[in-house]
Amino acid sequence: MEDHPLIRLFVIAMLITIVVSLGSAFVSLFRNKGQGTGTVRALTIRVGLSITLFIVLMVLAALGIIKPH
């Protein structure tokens, strides 16, 4: 990924968003004491973002845009 700064920026932004979503789920869990749907919603978003990032990285590797080590 050395010649693709936009891809690097995208991956870093996705990872930060995934961590923020996980933190949101943690806060929601303690704020609502396990009641409500905030925790489930935040974790669902996190899983969706993780799967999206994985698929994007696999497609970029398959197209030869990035090279895995």
C-alpha cells in the first residue's frame, strides 16, 4: 500500500470508526444497564463495518491494487 495513500487513509478511517462503534456499545451497555437496543445496534454497525473492510481489502488484493505480505 505504499503508493496508495487514499487506500491507507480509508483503512485507518474504517478502523477508527470500528473502534468508536465498539466504544459506543460499551457506553450504551453501562448507561442502559443492558436494557434497550443501543448496544445491539452499535455492535451490529461494528460487525457490518468490519465485514465491509474485509471485503474491500480482499477485492483490492484480488485486483492487484494492494499486495499482502
